[in-house]
Amino acid sequence: MKRLIDFIVSFIILLILWPVIALVALFVRCKIGAPVLFKQPRPGMNGQIFYVYKFRTMTDIRNPQGELLPDAKRLTPFGKLMRKLSLDELPQLWNVLKGDMSFVGPRPLLVEYLPLYNEKQARRHEVRPGITGWAQVNGRNSITWEEKFEFDVWYVENQSLRLDLKILLLTVKKVFEREGISQQGQATMQKFTGTRTED
């Protein structure tokens, strides 16, 4: 039932918003450059790898050694605005239409994190990843990785259509409030390096 709803709603939204998506793509091309889309492999349901699509928010500026500069130096003012308004997430409607993602679920993270999860944290992959999720409406990037995974697993254990609607409404509220976009002292979010266990 959820998959059917995802397909129908994403199809309708893409039909309605295609002029907006095209306009954002044009601005990205003019202000940040090509390619317009950011494409990266991410683990989905059951750890199956798929490519997630987003609008680029950072440049490819590198140091003299050819290494990419830190996120804070590559994130443009226009990119910051897109992240505040969540416009960079619009191409993920295609991921939802294809069935790689859902509107609501744990956010798809980096493939390199897969071996770092403990048994409980890995449960976040029991459902399709989402454009938004329980962790996003409870702190987004301002909370710790451990807190984020606790919210993800709680969602897996308590998912329902009613909860999904609540998360979608709270997401709209968060976009207007512009909260939790980045971690304290960071342009985005520090990488996950595993959860430390007490001896």
C-alpha cells in the first residue's frame, strides 16, 4: 500500500513541479556549474545499492594537490539556500518513483558506513530509505549519529501511515523554520566512524 501511494504521489508531484525543477536546474548550472545533478551510490532496503540523485550544492574546488577542499569552502551561498529550502532534494522524487526510496524512511547514507553499524543500527535498512524521516524532524543534522540511528530504528518498529503523515507535516514545518540543517561547527555533518562501546 505504501509503495503504491509513493508511486502515485511522486508521479503527480513530478508532473506539477517539473517547471520548478527545470528552473532550479538552470540556476544550479549558472551558479555552481555542471554537472547539475549529484549522483552517488547509497544502500537502500536490505542494503541493496542504488544511485541517489540530488541537485549539486557544492563546487569542485581543489587544493594544489588535486584534493577536494572541505565542505565549508565548497558550499556556495546558493547551495546553502537550496539546503535551507530542501530544493536540493527534488531529484529524489525520481528515486521514489523508481522504488529505490519512499517519501518517509531513514535517510540513505554512505555505502562506507555499512560495516560500521552495530546490529541494532543496521535495522534501519529493513525499510526503504526516505526523503525525510523521524530523525529529520527530530534534529536533522544537529543531533549525534547515535541519536539519529535511535530515531531510525524507532521508526522501523513503529511505522504506519498515520506516522508517515505526521512526519511529512513536521517536515514542512521544519523547512520553514530552517532548523538542524548543519551540525554545530560544521557545514553539513561529520562522517560516521562507528559507535564506541564501553568496556
